[in-house]
Amino acid sequence: MKTNLLAAASIAALVAMTGAASAVDIAPGKAMDMVLLPKFLGILPFDQAHQGAEEAAKELQNSKPLQFLGPTPENSVAGQIEITTNATTQGVAAIMISNNSGDQIVPSAKAAQAKGIKVVTWDSPIPSAEGEDVFVAQVDFTETGKVMADMAMGILGADGGKFAILSASPDAANQNAWIAAMKDALKDPKYAKLQLIDTVYGNDQSEASYNQANALVDKHPDMKLIMAPTSVGIVAAAKALQDGKLCDKIKVSGLGVPKEMVAYTMNGCAPQFALWSFVDLGYLSYYTAYGLASGAIKAEEGATFKAGRMGEYKITKDPTRAKGLRVLMGPFSIYDKKNVEAAAK
Amino acid sequence: MTILGRLKSWEGLLLGLLAVIVVMNILRSPYFLGAGNIANLFQLSIEKIIVALIMTLIIINGEIDLSVASIMGLAACVLAWLFQMGASLPIAIVGGLLAGLAAGLFNGFWVAYVGLPSLAVTLAGLIGFRGIARILVEDRAIGGFPVWFNTLGQQGILGPITASILIFAVLFAIVAIVLHGSALGRLVYVIGNNLQAARYSGVRVQSVKMTLFAASGLIAALAGILYAARLGSVRGDMATGFELDIITIVLLGGVSIFGGSGNLAGVGLSILVILNLRNGMGLANITGNTQTSVIGALLIFSVLAPNLAQNLQRRWIGRKT
């Protein structure tokens, strides 16, 4: 028996066996219409999440095709509301939202719930948690603040320096939570030399983010780092600095996709950045939504379920939102010159 | 006009197009005909179609107002800013409406009394009013309005029919009466047809234009405030780009961009065509850029079609003689 266990290479299998008493197996084979709604279409992380969700859909043998629907970036807020409303009209079983609309999505999400639709948020939650069954959190949001502060320290060295944040949109709950968490982390004396001087928004659009990065450079001649906790912003900022031949004076860090960042990490513009797997996030979100919609699990504290290859997860209170529930995925991967090329493949 | 003549008209074409779209929607989606969906269909674009009503008058009058979307944003931002400064919401709403009226009067002054082209004046407004809106709200999202305000924008007051939809219906009736049944309406056509002739025959061109631009500012502000109520929060970039959607609705309705011709029935049909098409695609899970492209293609076709037809006809006649 012992050798058998050791032979089991996957940690997931181990976890699943030890927790078998309480964790619910989600029965496959139910045909349910499910909608995966990203902030908007056309950026890599959301396509990866889509890929993960499709993988889960296949495992759970849902004969109804997964609907991957999103607005255009410039119409994100109204578009997400429109898609949620239309999905409600169609009476789908579950909607998985990466919310870009703050609490503006609440009325349409509530209308969906009133019709018996399960609303699962992923990547970015509904701030008030109203209209939402559970949030699938990629990482612990408090942890994100520390990770960003650590990367800033790591890049700038013991002397620290001035840095600015280039965020996505002012309505993105995840961005705001991370920025707040970072500000909180900075209160720790070990980060005393780090000074946050500005926060700007590029709305997750490449050109706007590029321009905002350039504006930061002009506005703050003594700035040493741009921290962009968004996969669009970090690439745009790195490109802006590279185009301006400023990479030896100013560095970029934040959250980025290895595939898009590899060149900038290798040439020193963005020595270090972090991310989690969006494929896994899509996969776990689908399992959660499928489990809720099929009635296998309930959206309440303590509910435990098995999510295929990823192992066992538990629904807990969300420490960052008073009324929210969450499923915590984690952990972070930190990328630098040593591992970025392998991850980009 | 005979029935055949009516069918050949632009409105007839729109009616046919609408019938095709509606039938397709009914066949494709069992949910299309639900009362809730029909209300949603209007509700999800309600702000644009409200502004399209006043834009119809402006374009028939031979002018254009490119600043409407910026005025929508400005009114919402003034509202949010006042609210955040501690004003009560009713006062903030009045403030937003007044800001819109002021913006409209500003446009009207330069166009009607100074005689500058409205294209240039309202293009400046598009940039300027948006700038003020962004300065007021900066890079933030201001929300947390009282519950009644959000309810007003989001929930039905007569079954699924929201306050915004009622306002649209009332405005539609008012604009129809003004345009097709009042002296002011006749002047709007006369001026749009031939500005010089109107001037020489003693029409008070200036006051007509001033009235239209002021009304445009006020109605755009109202639409902006309804948009804020629907979304429950305000940002500086709210409604950006809406002016093009609004103008295309009016042009698809058969209103000539050169002024003087068109009617509200055409614009009403055009509104129904676009909303039903959008809704149908939404229910068929066609979203994002594909939706934009399909509507874009329809608009290109519908704007080019009448000109092409006319051109061909002229050539045909030319060959005969």
C-alpha cells in the first residue's frame, strides 16, 4: 500500500484520497448550457482560460457546447451586462463571469440568479458579492500585494526607489484589490524604501496602456519601476520602455503571460514578473460552475469537491469581501531569466 | 401614394428588412418573443435611441451634433461629482441636466449666431465636454448612489417596462408632433432644404437652430443620467463613441445627411431594425467584434444602396436617350 502511494506521482491524487470522506465527486454526463464570459475577447489569458474550461467540459461529458462570449474592450461594461441579460433570457444553467463591471453587473446577475442560474465569478469578482454564488480566486489577493512588493524590492535592490502602478480599468475589482493589497504590504518597514508615486489606468487596451506608460516616464523623471498587475499593461509598458531605450534606467514588473513577456525578460526590461495558470483557472471555474448547476455542490461555506486533475477544493468565506464566498486556486509562479523561456513554450 | 410606391420607398425597404430579422429571430430563438426580452431589447440601447430622436431633427435641419455622447458623459460626471461633493441626488440630477443644457446652448451660439459650421463646433464640443467630464471624475468610478436611482434605471415600473423606455415613448410622441405637426417642424424642413431661401423669406433661422441645439444638449444630458442610473456608476469615459451609433441610426432611417428630408417613421423603423438585429445576434450567442462587423456591414450597405441605385438609374436613363 505504501509503495503504491509513493508510486502515485500526482499530488492531486494524494489529496483526493486523503480527503475522500468529505469531498463530493461531481457526477459527469449532465447536458447543461454554460456561458464563459471574459472581461472581453482577444487577449491571451482569457483564451487560455477558455481552453481550460473546454478541457473540463470534455471530462465532465457535457454534451452542450460551452459558449465563450465576450464584449469588445471598449464596450466591456455595457457588453457584459448585455451578455448576462441575454444568457438569462435563454435560461442557461450557469454563467462564469470575469467581472469588469464593478457592481454595475449586480442587477443583471441578480436577475440571472432569480431565474435559477448559477453565477460563478472567476479572475475578477463582483465587489459586493451580490448576485454571485461563488468566486473562483486565482490567488489570494492579499498575497498578490506581497508578491508585487517583493518583486519590486528584488528588482530595485536594497536602495528601493520610486515606482508607479499601471492598472487596467478603474472598475476591475481584482485590480483594485491587488493595488490595495500592495499599498497595505508597503506599510511593512522592510519595504520602507519603496515609494508609490502614481497610479494610472490603461483600460487593458494596448495603445492606451502604452501611452500611459510613456506619460508616466515624462511625468516622473526619477521613477525607477512600473508595476503593471495586468497582462496587457505589462507588455505595453515593457514595449514603451524598450522603444524609448529606457530599459537600463526604468524596469517593468507585474503580472504577465510568459509567452508575451519572454523577450522583455531576456533583454532585461522586465527582469521579473508573476502569474498563475489561466488554463487551470478556467478548468477549476468550469468544475465549480458545473458542480453548482448540477446540484452536486451547494454554494455554502465548507462545501468540498473534487475538481478532476487539480484535486480537492473547498468553498470558504472570502477574506477580501464581507459577503463573498470563494474557492482559492493558487499558487503564484514567479518568472525570470532562468525559467521564462521554458514557460513560454 | 399607391401601395406599390409605398413599398418601394425607404420605409418600405426598412419594414421588409425588419420583418426578415424578426422572423429569423423568432425561428432561431424560442426566447425572442418573451415580454422580458422585448423590454431588454430596448433597455440595453435605450440611451442611444433617445438621443437619436433629437439627432433626427438636427440632421433634417441640415446640421450635425457630434458632441452628444460627450454631453452624455459630461452630464453623468457632473451628477456624480456633485453627489460626491455632498449634494443630494435630485440636486445633482438637475446639475447634470443644466450642464447638458449649457453645453447645447454653447454649441447653438456658435452655429446659429456666429455662423460656424456645426461639424467643427460640435467636434470641438466632443473633445472639450469629454475633457471636462474626465477632469471632474478623473480615473475613478463613482458609484454608491441611493437605491431609488439605480432602481429607476434598472427595474420595470410597468411590468418589464422601465422608466427609460417610458421616457423614450413620450419623447418619440413629442418629436413626432413637433416635426410633423407644428410650425417649428415645418421650419426645420424649410431651413434644411434651403437655408438661403429660408433666410430671405424671413424665417427666424437663428432661433430655430438655437432651440434645436439646446434641446439636443438637454436630451443628451437626460440620456447620460439614465445611462448612469442603468449602470449604477459613472466613469469619465462613459458613452464614448456613442455619437457614431446614434448618427448611423438616423441615417439608416432615411434622413438625408444634407438635410431637408427624412421622417421620424423611418428613424423609428431603423431603431427597430438595429435593436432586433443586435438582440437576435445576442440570443444566437454572436457577440463582440462579429456583432459590430455585421451591423457595420448592414449600415454600409444601407447607406450606399440608395445612392448606388440612383446612380445606376441615371446611367440607365442616360443610355436610353
